[in-house]
Amino acid sequence: YKNPYYASGHSAMVHLFEWKWDDIADECERFLGPKGFGGVQISPPNENLVIWGKNRPWWERYQPMSYKLVTRSGNEQQFADMVRRCNNAGVRIYPDAIINHMTGNDPENVGTGGSTGDFHNWQYPGVPYGRNDFNWPHCVIGGNDYACCADRVRNCELAGLKDLNQGTEYVRDQIVNYMNRLIDLGVAGFRIDAAKHMWPGDLSVIYSRLHNLNTAHGFPSGSRPYIYQEVIDLGGEAVRREEYTSLAAVTEFKFGLELSNAFKGNNQLKWLSTWGPAWGLLPHEDALTFIDNHDNQRGHGAGGNILTYKQAKQYKAAIAFMLAHPYGEPQLMSSFDFWDTEAGPPMDHHGNIISPSINSDNTCGNGWICEHRWRPIYQMVGFRNAAGNTGVNDWWDNGSNQIAFCRGGNAFVAFNGDSWALNESLQTCLPAGTYCDVISGEKSHHSCTGKAVTVGHDGRAHISISPGDFDMVLAIYVGSESRL
Ligand code: ARE
Ligand code: CA
């Protein structure tokens, strides 16, 4: 459950938060596949409660009404089409699976697929679920429960969301059947929402009943789905992430906190020479890593002081470090613009999601940020693919916030977080030649639109990043030569 089964030569997953299935299919073909992205995390594909009372907030999708594949992102036909087209483009699909709970006690009760419910009586005819399928007696998780009481965290309601009992065979069957339908349609795995709130023993049974990935979609026979479980563990709680790592991968929330802290200037970059488990992070193969996610970019979930698209220069540097470094399985966030932390995606007055428009410089419009289309970000996916499974070598730092390292003999990256210029002759480990920095520009007809770096026969090159530069990163790799 710890192998994402990316197509060869591809890496890194992007969360296309609230995107429509047709748009994701287009994006796989026109951008993600050609740029070497590994996969897409999609918003929950199953029917959710429609919440007009809050003007269709993004979080209505975390309130399931049934396992019908009908949401604002599209219907079952469109879902199937997206998965097929993305797999053909070499890009895997990972749905967000909401299996801990159903809706809260909202005043509205109609779902995106037309299902209704009677929440005060735990009735969800679209599945169907009834009172016996939920944990009993009824209780709600309180803020203090996280520190003391694992049983309450798992058997009581998260934010008043009706808490399913995954210990019963009937509930397990509904969940397994839902996930297996998605696997048969060609998905490569799942994010398990609120995994902390389910018993590891129950999840283990559920995972063991999942089908192998569909060989008709290009997966090797016998492949198990990639599973990454959302467990927020910053320490000091009754439920620990280690209870889940024997089952499958786990979201590593410390990763984004530490890198945000460092790239905001609150911790010297030189310390990143030991980046990985030495920082208290999970073992490499257990960790799904990211800077921000859809919750903490807007103060939900663990909150904290996370870099987001709103602090673009530092954010791009933190993302570049994540993609340049071999530790972890990186995930990128792709957002819609927001100020109101509850607001849903760009939509018309019927509540239909408005598609992103694509500008000539690759960026998005119509209210979509599309971080994954920012040049320094997508070009670092190319860097990661060129680096392959090499380790970190030839680390250099200036004792402060200027750092550089190589990935084998394939790729070189430098960062300048100091307020003065980086101007050094550094070992790049690359074959002699002229390379285009993929951060400040790109290769265009035999020359570079940004900085060019000339590597000598000893592998050394003059590297310069000044504090006034648009980005605090410089990256070159075998493949970014100006003449190929
Ligand atoms: C909404 C309303 C609530 C209302 C509820 C029911 O906001 O006021 O009571 O509906 O009517 C998302 C939103 C929620 C939203 C929910 C359902 O964030 O605001 O509730 O959708 O619409 C904990 C969990 C963690 C969870 C975070 C948010 O452990 O699993 O809270 N994250 C996932 C998703 C969210 C989603 C859900 C779960 C629910 O990523 O997007 O909620 O499906 C400490 C603990 C953490 C805890 C954190 C916050 O840091 O360590 O474990 O996270 O506090 O409580
Ligand atoms: Ca639960």
C-alpha cells in the first residue's frame, strides 16, 4: 500500500482541489502528462450534501450522502472518462475517500445526486445506512479528547459528523464496495480522510479486501492500491501516526511546518543538511509529504504557520526544496483563490463550478491559482524525474541560509535565503556544458530565457542568486542543457 505506481519517468502528485473531472482529464493530456507529473489527488467523488445555507462551501464535499459518483465535479461517466484519459497520459488518479462519517445535522438534506436523508435519525437511504451502522452511544469529540482518549477520538463524532462504525460487516461492505468500484474504474489509490478517527484494526480489514489495481489501465498484475492516511500528529496526542504506518503511508504534517518555518527565515537553511527522519519525520517510505494542504492553507485542521501561494517567493522555494530532495513522496497543492476561508470554488449562481481558464504563459485564470502551473514548480517536477532515485551528495552551505546540493550526477540546486547575494564557484556534479536554470526561465531554441550556468570539466560552475531575484532558487539538471 506504499507504492504510488507512478508511470516510469513520472513523479509527484498534485491535489487539484475542487476541479471538475472533464477539466482534470484535459489537464492530464495537455499539461500534467507532458510535464512528467505522477498523479492527481481529486476531491471526493461520492455524493455530498448540498449546503446552500453557507453558499456552497468547499467543505460540503466532506459530508457524504451516499457512494453514488455524482458531485459538482461530475458524474460517473465523466469520472470513468477522466481516469482512463489520465492513465493514458501516464498520470494516476487518487480519490479522497471519506469513510469515517456521513453528514452533520444540517438543516438542508438533499445531496448532489438527489439522495435525501434524515440526519437526526441517522438515516441515509442512498446507501442505505441506518442507526445501527453508527457508533453508539452518541458522543462528540471535544478539544481535550485528542490528548487523552483514543477511544473517544475514534468512536465519537468529528465536528458533529455522523460517525460510522467500521467494526460492523455491513459498514465494511459498503465502504469496500465503493472503493473497489473506483479501483475497477482505474484509480491507483486513495487518501483516507480522518484516518485518525478510525481503528487501525478496522482499516486493516478494509484495505485487505480491496481489489488489485486494474491491469487494463496499465498497472502490473498484483499491484495493491497506494494508500495514504490522513493522521495529524504533531506530537502529544493519544493517537500516534506510528499506529498507522504498518498499514500504509501516512500524511507527514511536520514536513510542511518545518520547511515553512525554515523558508520564512525562522530557522537557518544550513540545518537542512540532515533533512529527513533525523528531524523527527517518518521513515521515507511511510511519508506522504507536502507544504500546505486544503485545510491548513486556510486555518482548518492543524492550522499552524504554513506557507501558501499567498507568500509566493518563500512558498516556491519551500516547494523547490521538497521536490529537489529525495525524502518522502511529495504532493503539491493546487488552489483556487480565497479570502473567506469557508468559500467554495469559483462558481456561477446555480452553484456550478467554473472551469479554470489557461493563459498563454501557462498560468490559470477565472479565480484559480494553479500553483502546479507556476514555472519554478512544474520545472522542479522535471528536475525530480531527472534526479531519479539518486541521493543527496556534495552538500554545500555558507554556515547560514545559502545552501546547495547535487542529486548524483544528474541534478544540482542552490538556495539563497540570506539578505546578501550568493556568488560562489560550486560543485554541480554535472557533465561540462551550458545549462538553463529552470527557475528563472527555460530553454528556448538553443538558448536560455533565464540564467545560463556554464559547468566546467571539473563539474564546477559559478552560481549566483541575489536577494533581489524573483526567486531564491537556481536549479539545473541533465536535460536542461541549452544545446541538446
Ligand atoms: C463543517 C463545519 C463544522 C460543522 C460540521 C458538521 O465547519 O462547524 O460542525 O461541518 O456540520 C472539513 C472542514 C470542517 C467541516 C467538515 C465537514 O474542515 O470544518 O465541518 O469538512 O463539512 C481534525 C481531524 C482531521 C480533519 C480536521 C479538519 O483529525 O481529520 O479536523 N481533516 C479532514 C479533512 C477536512 C474535513 C474532514 C476531515 C472531515 O481534511 O477538510 O473537514 O471530513 C488538532 C488535531 C487534529 C484535528 C485538529 C482540528 O490539530 O490533532 O486531528 O483535525 O485539531 O480539530
Ligand atoms: Ca470514527
